[in-house]
Amino acid sequence: REQHIAFLGLGNMGGPMAANLVQAGYRVTGFDPMPPAQEAARATGVAVVGTMVEAVQEADVVLTMLPSGRHLLEAYLGQARPDDGAAASAPEGTEGAPQGLLAVARPGTVFLDCSTIDVAESRRAAELAIAAGHRSVDAPVSGGVVGAEAGTLTFMVGGDEADVAAVADLLDVMGRRTVHCGGHGNGQAAKVCNNMLLGISMLGTVEAFVLGEQLGLDHQALFDVLSTSSGQCWSVTTNCPVPGPVPGSPANRDYQPGFASQLMLKDLTLAERALADTGVQAQLGPAAAAIYRQWVEDGGAGKDFSGIIEQLRERSAGG
Ligand code: NAD
């Protein structure tokens, strides 16, 4: 493989994605400020370096898998965070200069961001990359850690046709499907719409099952109807919030994720921001965000997002 990849953010998702690129024969140089992530990546064959700047200097593609848009913009622009090692890496005589990645990468580098971030921040990051003489593609993913490990992610992609084509082979290694959704930020836009719908559909599914329980329906009977009727959706047929009907769903293992509630809350918070930015007068997206926010505060953060059925049962007890 000819492309040299700088991979920034070797966490739960980035670690296995980088490992798959190494397996496929790519040269991958990685950076993450957390020692456990560094060690795990090194063990899979990633050339882990001590600074972001070092990682990108010779890269053709800078792939980011970071927690938020703030992390991304700080990496691009170089308001050096104390833990990122950038200050220490500044070449002789430039210590203290803000060494953003956009300034140190070779002209024409593809900045491929796979993190889930705010649509407006994603578009801003693309503008900055292009203004600095680079290329930009946003490609958030769905499929979770299991998909990252198996190389079966779905990428929702925004950017220019030629730039998307330049990373198509890479994406094929890490995922099974790529949907090109339009210009810069449109990948993030598709992701935020999908996950807002997912949050809402899970809450609807949970309400249907708890109402069914109170009306005397057993789980299997209600599942058999929902899964073959107009209430059918992924939250029923794949991630069913009650144990039994779908043996692989997190409900069968005490709501071990799966997709943790805190990540669902992150995505619903991005949806709230997108709704506010666009002036869309939605009611269910913000309601879903408020319900998940409460559940996360009440201790549900690390449970699968289908575990929110427990909250509704508790609230309904004695009603
Ligand atoms: P994570 O917290 O496990 O990993 C993020 C990594 O980024 C951490 O190891 C952190 O140390 C590192 N990091 C922070 N600042 C950095 C910097 N400047 N340079 C390099 N590395 C830096 O999170 P994750 O679960 O891997 O998620 C990553 C992104 O993928 C998030 O945007 C998340 O919303 C998205 N996502 C996650 C899932 C999932 O199921 N976990 C699914 C889809 C999308």
C-alpha cells in the first residue's frame, strides 16, 4: 500500500481501526496522549510516536478519531493542549509557536475525520484545511467497537468526489459500506439525523414494551407483533430492550453495551445543537436528549442505551 497514514486518536474505535489498516499493509504512524492506548496500538503494529506533529509530517492522509470537535480544531490549529506533547516536539527555535497540524502537514494532505462531531464544527474544520492548502473529508461511522474490530463499519461521507475517491480504499479496509452524502459536513449531518432517530425509536420501543407489560402482554408475543408490523425498527429487531426475543441484544447481558447511554447522549446533544442552528422546531429530538441526560445523571452512563427501560419501569412502579 502506498499511502502513509497518520492516525490520531487510538481509543476504543481508533485502536482497532488502525490495527486493520496495518493488517491490510498500510504504513500507519499513530499518536494518542494516553499511554494505555499507545501500548495497545504499538502491539498491533502501529508506529506510535510521541507527538501529533511527528505523526503527520510525512503523511498522505491524516485520519482523526477524536472525542469532539474541540479536540479536532485544537489539533488542526495547534492551541497546544498540555497533554498532546506538541510543545515538546516543536522544532529547534520554534518552541512555543502554535504548531497546528494544518501548518506542518505537506500541502495536499487529505484530512480524513472519522470522529462524530458537530456539523458546524466539521464544516469549519474543512474550511480551515482547504484554506491551508489541504483536502478534507468527513467520514463519521456507525457500527461501534464491534464493527471497528471486524472492519464492518458504515462510513457516512462528506467532501469532494475526488477526495472521497482518494480515501475509498482505506475506508473499504475499515468498513463494509461507504455512503457519500454530499459536500463537507454532510457525513456528520447524516450521522446526527440517524442517531437522533435511533434515540427516539429506542425510547418509543421502550415505552411500547413497558406499556405491554402493564397490559399483561408477554415480551415474546409483543415482539412477534412489533417485529412484523408497522412498529418494526432496529431498536425492536436488533437491539431489543427486553431479554429473550433477540438473544444477542444487550438486554440479555444486563445492558452491557453495545452502545453506551453516554454516547447516545453525546449524539443527541449534537442533534440539539444542529436543530438550534437550523431553526428546526423538532420536539422529540430534544425530549430524547433530556430523557437520556437524566438517565446518565442517574447512573445509566455506562449501560447500553436500551437499558433506559429500567428508568421507565422505576418511574411507573406504584403508578
Ligand atoms: P475514546 O475516548 O475511546 O478514544 C478517543 C481517543 O482520542 C482517546 O484515546 C484520547 O486519548 C485520544 N485523544 C484525545 N486528544 C487527542 C489528540 N489531540 N491527538 C490524538 N489523540 C487524542 O473514544 P471512541 O469510543 O474511540 O470514540 C472516538 C470517536 O468515535 C468519538 O467521536 C465517538 O463519538 C465516535 N464513535 C464512537 C462509537 C463507539 O461505539 N465507541 C461509535 C461511533 C462513533
